[in-house]
Amino acid sequence: MDDTLNSAYAYALASAFCFSLGSFVFAIYAKRATVLWMTAFKAWIAFLSFGLAAIVVREWSHFPAAPSLFAFFISGIIGLCTADLLLVRAFATIGSARTLLIFSSQPIALGVLGYLFFDQSVTPKKAIAILFLMACVFTLSFEKFKQEGRWEIKGPLFALAATILDACGIALTRYAFEFDRAISVMEGNFFRCAGAVMGFAVIGLVKPLKLWEKFKAFPKRQKGIVIAGSLTGTTISLGFFLAAVSIGHLATVSALLGAAPLFAGIWECLFEKRWPSKYLLFAFCLFILGFSFIL
């Protein structure tokens, strides 16, 4: 495997690692505030931090070509705004287990999009790796499925819509990088987050977000936690993710993000000071097997 693909897969794993940490904060503060507030707040934090970081490191190479800029904006609106809202709503409706089970099909959608638009074929080794990584998520989902409520119609539809929209957002992001190769990952993230912020601004016209009011109501320590969680789970995670998307195989990169719930399960064991379940251990073995086919 060449160094470029090695870097892409390392970025994808780093993204999953950071998202698993941030997800703890998202889950807690979505309940303390609202799903809409938490999703919009982390989008704003990402938008501001990527803009500031690009200025500090002087990565503003040039203004993107119009097609790339448009693709980044639309990707942010459908991926970081609409898809995120639907995904969190699915978690609230049918639980994380069933949502992850549906969302784990995303590598298939990205495999199709990568083949149609970027001439990315799925080799037998990559196909086996993707199946193992999806089985990892399925195993974790099955463990939760035995503990949670009944199946519903709306929840799976929310999850399926989020899966499709997020895959389209990722494909649009890759298109933006392909069309204008001079744009940096930092800039791409900034413009993508700008699209998400625009989407939430439109939602705010109908349903006020009250971002500042709700943030001020938190104690000082909780303000720090929600900002740190947003930076880790959104800004840093997106930075690694778009770096992977810009150079890697779409379906394989997406499948590696299946490590996020695996990492989350490990964090739960550490924080709750308990041994991992047999499902978590089996999922870890599946992940190692899948990743071995990528190397």
C-alpha cells in the first residue's frame, strides 16, 4: 500500500477516535438543551475554529473555484446540518443500536457513488475489509438491540435518510477537492461548515435556536466541557475526516469510521470501570481482521 492510502486510513481512524470522545458530550447536552441546539452549536464552533485556524496557519491559498465552493456549501447543508439532525433524531427515536445498524450500510452507498463519479473500483480485498468493518458495527448494534425497545417506522426512516444524505455530502466534498486540487483541507472544512451554519440560520428563522442564551445558562465548567466536546467531536474529527476523504477510497474510509462506536464502547468501559462485554471483544476482533485486509 502506498503512503497516500496509509495516511488516508490513519486520518479516518483518528477521526473515529475523536468523534467517539465528542459523542459523549453531544449525547449529554442534547438532553440538557435540545437536539437542534447541540447540533447547531457544534456546527458554529467548527465554523469559527476552522476559520481561525486557517488564518493562524495561513492556509488561505486562494478562493475556491465556483463549482467547488458550491459543492462544499451544499455538502455542509445536507451532511452537517440535515443529516446530523436526522441522525440524532433517529438515536432519540429508536436508539443507538438500530441507528448504527442502518448507518453501517453507508460504505455500500459510497462504494456505488465512488464507482459512478470517481472511478473508484472496489477490489475483493477492499470488499472483504468493508464487510468485516460493517460486521463490527452490527455486532455492537446487536448487543444494544437486546436491551432497547421495539422497532418503529419513523426511526428507521430517519436513520436511512441520514445515511443517504451523509453519503451524498461526502461524495460532494470529494468532488469539490477533485475539481479544485489547490484548496486545502482546512479551507474545505471551513466552507463546508459555512454551508451547515447557513442551513441552521434558515431553520432559526422558523424555530429560534437561542444558541447564546442556552450557552450562558450553563455553569462555567459545563461551558468548557461543551466547547471542548464540540472541538474534539466536530472540528478535530472533521479535520481528520476530510483529510482522509480528500485522498482516500471513499467506501473504505467510511467503513473505517465504524471504529467510532467501538472506541465509544471502550471509553464506556474505562469511565464506568467495568470489563468489556463479549460483544465488544468480538467486535474488536472483527475490526482487526477487517483492517488487516486494508494493510
